[in-house]
Amino acid sequence: MPTIQLELDQPHAGQQKMRAEARRFNVAACGRQIGKTTLAQQLVIETALAGKAVSWFNPTYKSNDSAWDAIKDTLQPLVTDTNEQARRLGIQGGGSIECGPWPIPTAAEAASTISS
């Protein structure tokens, strides 16, 4: 089987620090244009390449557009299955990526959660 090389951006010092200090849940309290989305894309890609399922959620589909396109383009040589409507990719080795809007509860759902 031929070897496929993917080109990922090299993380800068701030991104390297975030990676080194990462835990199960993380908050990146930093300004715009520091590379949070690029770092997250790299982590999503690495996790999928390790054969795991990954989900990427944002408040709306529109806010996912650039990340979805970048991930899809980067992994194109390894994609085994694509579902554009569901924004799902299957990757060689068994990994998968799903991008979509975060399921925001309706007012009624939120109220029932608070009262229970």
C-alpha cells in the first residue's frame, strides 16, 4: 500500500503550550487570530487518523463551514465515505469525523431540565 503524507501546519509556541497542557476538558481564553481553530482541526484530524470517532460542534452550520472544508480537503486522500448533508467523513483505518451545530435546547427543554 502506498504511503500518503498529509501536510499539517506546524503549531506555533502558543499552540504548542495548549497541546502540552491539554487535559480532558480545556478552555482557551485567548484573543482572536491566535490559531484556536487551526489547533482544533489538527487535533480532530490526528484523532480520526488514530481510528477514533470525532465530533466538532459549533452553534450553527455556518460557523462550521471553514473548518469542515479545511478538514475535508486535508484528509481527501484518506476519505472512504463522505456525507455532505450530515457533514460526516469516514477515514481509512476506521476513524470518522462529524461536524454540525451544537444541539441548543428550546426554552421548554431548558426549563424542564432546570425543574427536574
